[in-house]
Amino acid sequence: MNRVMALALRIFRQFLRDRRTLVLIFAVPIVIMGLLTWILQAKAAPFRLTVLAGDGDSAMVAGMVRSLLLANANVEMVDGLTVSGVTAALKDGRIQGAVVMRGGGLADLQAGKRAELEVMVEGSDPMLSQDFLRELQIIQRPLLDAIRGMIYLSDDEMQMVLPPELKLQFLYGGENFTATDYLAPSLIAFMAFFFVFMLTAVSFLRERAQGTMERLLASPLTPFELIAGYLFGFIGFALAQTLVIMFFMLVILKIHYAGSLASIFLVELILIVGASNMGIFFSSFAKNEFQVAQFIPLVIVPQVFLSGLLWSIETMPRTLQYLAYALPLTYANLALRDLMIKGLPLARTAPELAALILFAALMVAASVLTIRKSV
């Protein structure tokens, strides 16, 4: 027992001397739990919606739908649109959904004709769409009661009035897209980002621990040439790993996607260049593999929470939205979603690509500046 306690005491003292590890052990869980609680307790942003009447007879029922949604759902009404302009408004982001009421006038109801509720959602973010459709179902019973109150029928005839028929349309995605299809862009980006970060961080740390870095810095190589050499050395394995991830998702799982494979791969390539240099940069502050692992909840987990993988960015508090748009994984998710779900050309993702290129350049500069100090 004395020998066991002596060994335990040595490990305990070793942790006490390693202030960096102590900070990571105690501070990181607080940061992660605080961030998660902040997201879960935040009130979601309202769903931008327009409610329109498809014809003159349906205007009264359309007004009922509008009032019920405002009273029972988390929506923000957008006015000034027409039925013909709904698709354009969905594409440019002015609205996230539209409800068009057809039929439902007094003459239709008395004749036993069923009203139609056409619902169109943008669809690229399944979490937003599901939340809105769930709230739309809540108003179905109150809407039916309101419609029945418009006409004077006997109790038996009243039961013949059916609720409006719901017709659902997706601008992007749709019924052919499963949950895996919607998650695929974010999963492809995250898997490549995470594994490339770990590969380069651990490998670069091992090079320092073995003394290789000291010998290389004593050579004519400049810090930039050194980083570039390691980057090109790591990038081959990182690309192979990324290709395996894409092959499994696209071929084995057979997910639906609309964009070209070349465009998808280009986004992944820019992302892993940034992830590789980020791994090099953070490995400069680690003395062992344990400290590298401690960087995962500090660097990777917040990006999982804030990049749109688990929660829609638009439902987050404004402060967290600003933080989300400072993270590289957010732009990779947005670009891949535009390519794979919306089927947009690569040129339409230029802002996201520019952000990823800027991130990669910053990580290269940070790696060059810290490499000599870390040895």
C-alpha cells in the first residue's frame, strides 16, 4: 500500500505542477456547460412567414390562420408579398415559409368543398422547418372550430365540415431527403475538420518531443518553409481521410445531394488546410498528447454547438450568432449545405469560401509565428 500511495502522490504532484492542464481540466467543463445551457435556455428567433389568400373568397380564412399563428406560434409576419413572389422571397431569405389559403369561403363551405392550406418552406434547414410544421399542427383544431363558426349548419352538417387539406412543398430538399441527407453536409465537414486537427496536432507534437524540430530549425529552412513542408506532408493523408469520409457518406450510405463532387471536395480541401495549420498552432502550446486531447472540448466542441450541426444558428441568441460566424466550421457547413441540398453553383458560395481561405491563411501565419517559440 505504501508503494501504491507513493505512486499516486507522484501523479498528484505532477498534475499540480502542470498549471496548463489544471486550467483545462477545471475551466473547460464550465465553459462547455455554460455554452450549452445558454443555447438551450435561449428563446428561438421567430420564423419569418407570410400568410396569403389564394383567391378573394379565402381572405377571411387566411386572416384566421394569420391570427392563430401569431397567437400560438413563434412567427414573424412579413407583409407586402404576393402569391407569385413567394418563391423569390424564399430564395433571397426574406421569408422562411409561406402559407397560401385556397378556398374556404362561405359558398365553398356551405357547398361542402374542403379548403386547402398550401404551405411552402425553404427547407434547407430541417430544424427550422420541423419546428414551424409542429406549430402549424397546433392551430389545426382551433382553425377548424373557427371555420365551423362562420356558417350556420345543423350539428350533423357541422361534423361534415372537414379541416383544411394541408399541402406541403419544399423549395429545397423535400420528402426524398432523409434526416441523414440533411445532416450529411455538416457531418462531412465536421469529420474532416476533427480528424485532420487531431492528426496534425499529435504528429507535430511528436516531432517536437523527438527533437526533430530543433534540428530542422537549425537548418537553412525558414519557419514558413518548415510549416509549408509539414503541411504538404500531412495534407496527403488528410485528403485520403477526407476522400474515405466522402466515399462512405455518398456511396455507401447513398445520401441525396444536388451539387457537383468537385465543388464539395474543393470546400473540404480548403477546410482541411485550415484544420491542419490549426492543429500545428495548438500543438505548440501542448507538452504531451494529454494536453492536445484537452484542447478538443475547447476548440472542437464549441464549433459543434455553434456551427449549425445540432441547432440552427438563427435560433441562437444574437451574441452566440456573432460567435458562430467567427468559426470556420460554420462557413463550411453553410457552403456544403448550399451545394448539396440547394444545388447552388460553386460561385454562389464565394463568401463562405473567402471566409475559409481567410481562416486557413490566419492559421498558417499563427503557426509560423509560434513555431520557433514552441521548441
